[in-house]
Amino acid sequence: MKMTPILQRVFKKRFPEYNSEYNKNTLSMVCLMAFFSCAILSSFNMRYIDYSITIFLNHLATKSKFINALLMSMTYDSMTVGILMSAIFFVWFKNKNCNYRKSIITGTITSFLSGVLSRIIQLTMPSHLRPLHDPALHLGTPYGVDPQVFNHWASFPSDHAALLGGISYTLYRADPFLGMLSFVFIFMINTVRIFFGYHFFTDIAAGTALGITCVIFSTPLNKTKLLDWLISLEARKPALFYGGAFYICLCISNMFAEYREEVSRLKSSIHIHLHHKS
């Protein structure tokens, strides 16, 4: 018996059938409950599960330089988010249905915006140190990790997890089987980030839940005139559309890192200039 027909029956690859309002509402409620539960645990420093997982993985992270070198590649945005963005292009060309493609556009953009929202929450909530710098843990520095990495950066929630979770759910809506594979992929990525002490488990869980919820809530945007215009632009001027889409996806892959670094550099330069002037 061939596997392909089985997978098709299990995952039902026709787009509208597995995306009912009931399923979306149920999933959004579950994700919101997960996010707020993690927020409460983090805010009140109820870290037993976080600490247990982090300490266990930290013991492994200080044993082999070779394994750490292999796993470090899974922390690079171009090798993680970039792969998922390639999958976005795959599902885009797989089906030319307008509603299908509108869902991919809104899901991809909203996934990035959920990462931005996650960063805003980091800045507004009470600051939580990254596991590497939490004095209560007494962690050993994993091989290959700069001891000062992410020092003074808030931990909750993970903006990477929000972006990855949103993109994976976008893929799931377009192709359930590919979406399930992407969720397995980001599970490995997020485990590696805990392994290296970049985040706690609750940071990852909350970020993923936030990304999925934002994509679900973005569904009404599919009916806007802007989406109609973008779909018509793809038909009228494909060179312009795909050139812009490629650049935007490239920037999303590294979370606009160069732009953020340039803004930070300009802010520092302005601050130094004003300080000397005063």
C-alpha cells in the first residue's frame, strides 16, 4: 500500500476543509491560555519546570564541543527561519487559488509582526534574565557560546519562537503535512535554544502560542482591498511582485537584523553627540 494516499486521507490537502471556524477558535483559545499561563509562571518566578529542563540540558551542553558545534548551526536564522521561508515559497507555487495565496501572505507578515509584538512585551514586562545569566541556576557556559551573549536582554517571551510558530501554522493552513513537519523542525530548533541557555521552556511555549494566535486572528485581513491589490499585482507585474517578496522574505529570515543594528548604531551616535554637546 502506498503511503501518499494514506497521508492525503489523513491530512486532507484541500485547503478549506481543515480550517473551520470551530477549529480556529478552539486553537486560539488554547494558545491564549498557554500564553497567559506561561506569563503567570514567569511573572511570579514559578520556575520549577523551567529550571529542571534547563539544568538537565545544560549538563549535556558542557560535555562535547563537537556536538555543540553541530547544534550551533540551528541557532542561525538563515538556517532555520530561512528554511521555513523556502517552504512558504513552495506552498505558494503549489496552488494558485487566490484565497489560498492571501492566507499565505497574511500569515507570513503576521508571523513577523508577532515577533515584533513579542519584543515589545519583553521590553514592557518585568525583566527576566536569560538562563545563561540567571544567578539562581549556576549554569556552566556551553561550549561555543559567548558568556555575555544576550546579557541584559529580557527572556520572556521568545520572539524567535513567535516568528517560527506563526510561520509553521501558516504552512499548516496551506499544507497540513508540511505544516506538521515544520512544527517538528521548530521543536528541535527551540530545544537547541534552551540547550544553549538562550531561553526557558516557558519563553518558547509562550512565544509559539503568541505567533499561532496572531496568525489565526489575522484571517479577516484576507478580505481587505490591500490583499486583492497584491494578488492582482502578482498577475500584472510578476517581476516587481516577486522581487519585492524575495527581499521581504530575506529580511524576515534574519528578522531585519541589519536594520535593527543600524538603528541601534544611529541611536548610539545621536546619544554620544548630544552628550558631548551638553
